[in-house]
Amino acid sequence: MHNETMKTVTKKRMTAKDALAYLEAKGGVVSAEFVSQQEARLEALAIQLRILEGIKAARLENNLTQQKLSDLSGVPQPEISRFEAGDGNPTLETLAKLCHALGCSLSLTHV
């Protein structure tokens, strides 16, 4: 998949269904094999974006600037900015630092 197309999907925070429709419109017919290969990737991307949106919401609820969150967590401010913009892929360690500084936790729920 073309990198620019995936950036668009990421930035627009599309659901897997919307992303596949977008990709089909951009590149013509999307094969069942392609859909199968990309489904897990798109779902992982959606989960990552929900987590990062939650961290941003917690930061704003706590009336913290990105710089103050950086000071509290030890995560560089430019990194926080990238995450909030939907760019970057934070490690679990980084997410744990951010959550600790915000007084929240990460959890995994079976659906």
C-alpha cells in the first residue's frame, strides 16, 4: 500500500470499513486477499489512535500543556505532539510513562 495513502487514512482517523472504501476509491478494485491482509493492520491503527486520543483527552482534562506533561512524564514534548497528531508509534513503556503522569492506566479488554 502506498505510504501517502496510509498517512491519509491515519490522519483522517478512518474506521477499517471507511479506510477500505477510501483505498478502493483511490486505487480501484481492492481484492479480498488485500482486504484480509490489511484488516489487522487497520484495526491495530484504530486501536492506537483511540489510545492516543484518550491520552490527549486526559491531558486536556487535567489542564496540562504538552510541555507540562513532558516534564511530568519524561517523554519529550515533540514526541507527545507527534502522538497527538496521529504520527509515531509509542512503545508500551512510553504509554506507561504518559499514563502514570496523567494518573490513568492502560488496560486490555477482551471483546
